[in-house]
Amino acid sequence: MPRGADASIQTMNGAECLARTLLASGVDTVFANPGTSEMHFVSALDRVPGLRCVLGLAETAVAGFADGYGRMAGKPAATLFHCGPGLANAVANLHNARRGFSPIVNIVGDQATWHQAHDAPLTFQTEVLAKTVSKWVKSARSVKDVGPYAAEAIQAARTHPWGNATLILPADCAWDEGGEPGQVLAPAAGTRVPEETVREIAKALRSGGRAVLVLSNEALTEAGLKAANRVAHASGAELRTPTQVPRMQRGRGRVPVNRIPYVVDLAVKDLEGTRNLVLASAKAPVGFFAYPGKPSTLWPEDCEVHTLAGMHEDAVAALEALADELGAPRQVPIRDDVAQPELHGGPFKPEPFGLTLSALLPENAVIVEDAVTSGRALFPLTWGALPHDWIQVTGGAIGYAFPSATGAAVACPDRKIVCLQADGGGMYSLQALWTQAREKLDVINVVFANRRYAILQSELAAVGAQPGPASRDLLDLSRPELRWTSLAEGMGVEAVRVETLEAFTDAFTAARGRRGPFLIEFSI
């Protein structure tokens, strides 16, 4: 059959089957760092118009691109990695994506099936590694597998809870002829929470005593927050999010909800006296790390933990049903006693910076945050900003914001992306800046340059260790000093260094008024 015939019935090589299956299933963006084993897939991209291909210079950046894209687009992109070692380089940000329930379809090249027995240098236990960060993993064994497996991978990535699906593509399965595109498979819908669950939780909320409702994932959409606010209004329950939020719709006119604190002592105090802890698409809160003499779980021992909606269930519908069961009005007031946006001056301090950022943030912006120490206080300070989305590192693997902001900008070309990146973490994935310049993406990157691993200095004290000259030196980034303006400009991104909030306001305002990537190094 000629090449121009109906792609759903013609046979072709496996690489083209894969490309056509992706496109037919709504996956129209590929973030790639390919190698030899993937060249037939690269070649197939020329024959399948409609797929946007974005090059990343490191696999960890490519994985972060796909994570930011998936969170903001609400659908998966594909990644392309070079064999097992390429996947290994990507795992840190695929871990963040897994923890953030971000939909991604990973394509990992491999040795040809008949070459694997010879233990060539790039031979790797790819499937074993892929399973650590993926909800679905399969390796094609013939060209006939490629189309159907690709369709399954896309379905798996898009089925709640979203996540990584990884298809391993041996080189011969890509170059052999005789395959067909896979049939498009619809994702399974989120299941409805049983009415009995809703009634039991409503009864618990009516029983008296302090109640806290923890919201994450779909519960942090505007619809979910409105429904949760109705529950709080009718029951007196307090609203919280986990310390790390995958994506939250925030700002003026939206329900303000604070995070459970990162520091264990503060988190325990925040949840002190809670009798009923209700989870809506969220896990029960635990400490980020273990510390000598401190608890792992953050709720009181006599507190009862209830799951309103699991990760596979429709959390928004469950919150609405709970609000109705409690007799909540359809419309209830939204808190307006929040910090008001205001420009400040002087050196960097978290509170004046947060209020200044709140005043400068354009409407419908997307904040991508991996600021660790400098960003910890910013959440409540920006509730009064114009409506925006906030996404952040969810798995604790730093080096997240640069690439995630890049992917978010690909997903949302009509929105201003604001990247808040700590300098130590930024060095893990600064290659993303090159892709921002190459693709002319509209990202304002703010680097908090304190020239040290400040979070680790705090952790050193938190675990009871005694710092000395060697440990202090190991956490110091000032010898030599990182010059972020030079690093950015070397990859094609215009940059400026500021030392005061007045200078930051001028730089941010200028960047806000133009398109394309820009970097502000805030020396603190």
C-alpha cells in the first residue's frame, strides 16, 4: 500500500508506527535527547507532520520538560532517551513527575533484540530501572508490538492517577517493516466515591473537635477548592495542602489554602489537636525525613484519618457530594484576609520579596518553584496576587524548576512563566536555559543566589550533627562564585544581576513587558 494511504491500516516500520500512534492519541509534543538506537524514530518524525520536537541537552532536563508540560497541559508529552544510561540520567525528574502524578510517555531506546545477548557497552537492565519510576513498563520484542504497546502506554499515562508510562524500543523493532499504528485507547475515568464513604466522613465532621481537610491533585483546581471551601464553611474544618503541591490554582478570588509546614516540629504543631484528618486526593502527611527523637507521622496519635477520595477517584465530585451532605450553600464567601501585594525595597528577605512578587505577577501567570529555603515562605504572601497557577518540586529531587518551567512554557505559550530556582539546585539542570533560548519560550527565571546549600546547612543542625570546617566547606558554593548572568548568556538567555528589591522590581517589570526567556540573578 502506498505511503500516503490510510495510516490506520498500512504497514510501516516500527518507528513510524510509534510516531503515528502518538499523534493519533493526542500526544503531539516530543522532548528528546536521542542517540544511535533512536535514529529511526528521529527519522520517522520527518514523515509524521504535526509532532513538535523539542531538543534538550541533558536527560534530566528532558524529563523535567515533560513534567512541567504534563502538569500544565493536562495530557502527556513523549520523551526520548538514549538507552538505559539515558533513562538513568532522567530518573531524578521522573521521580518528581511520579510524585506529582504528571502524565508522561517515555520512549527509551535499546540494543537490537538479537544484539542484547552480546553485552555491548550500553546494554543495561532498562526495564528494572524504568519500574522504579513508572506505573506501566513494557519492552517491544518485535515490530508488531510497537503500535499496540504505544497505545497502551498512552492510555496508562492518562488513566488516573496519571503517571509515567515507559515503552522500551529495541533498535530492530524501530527499523523493521511490517508494523501498524496502535488503536487509540481511551483512559479509564476516575471512579466515583461511594455514597457511604461521603456519609461516614460527614458524620465524623459533625462529631465535634478540630477537623483538617488535606487537598492535593485535582482537589486543588478552582472547582475542587470551591467545593472544599463549602465543606469548610458547613463543618468548620480547616483546609491544608501537602508541603509539596503538584499544581494549584491560586490568587485573588480563589480559595487560599496554606501548606503543611516542611519542618517537622512546625508541622506537628500545625496539626496539633486534630481529631479528624480527611484526605482528598492526598496522602496522609509524614515528615520529609526522619530525625532523631521526632515522629514520622505528623498527625496526633488520637486523630482518626479518613480518605474521602483516593488518587484513582474523582476528588472534585467527592468534595461536592460531601458539601451537599453537610447542607452547605452553593455559594460561600472566600477568605479575603490575606497579605496585600505591595512593592518593597532593600535587600532580599522572604516576606518583602513575596509581597513584591505578588504585586508584580501578571494575571494568568504560572509559577514554577524549586526555591527550597528562599521560597518556603512565599506561599501565603502571594495569595493576594492576580489569579495564577503554582507548581513545584514534589519528589524532593532538586534541579526541577528550570526544566519544568521550560515544559510549562511549551504547554502554555500564551502565559507568562515565572521560574523560582535556588542556585544550588539550578546547577543540576541549567541546560534547560539553552532550550528556552532555542524555542524562544516566555520564561522569567529568578535565581536565588545565596552561594550555599542553605537547606543542607539547616538540615545539618536538624539531625543533631555538629558542623565543623569540613562540613561547612562541603555546603559552600562561593569558591569559586557561580556567575549566573554569564551562565545564562552563554546559553543565549539575556540576564541581569540584582542586589535589592528596587532593582528586582525594575528587572522583573522589564522582563514582564517583553517575550522570550530572561534570567534575574538575585544576590542574597
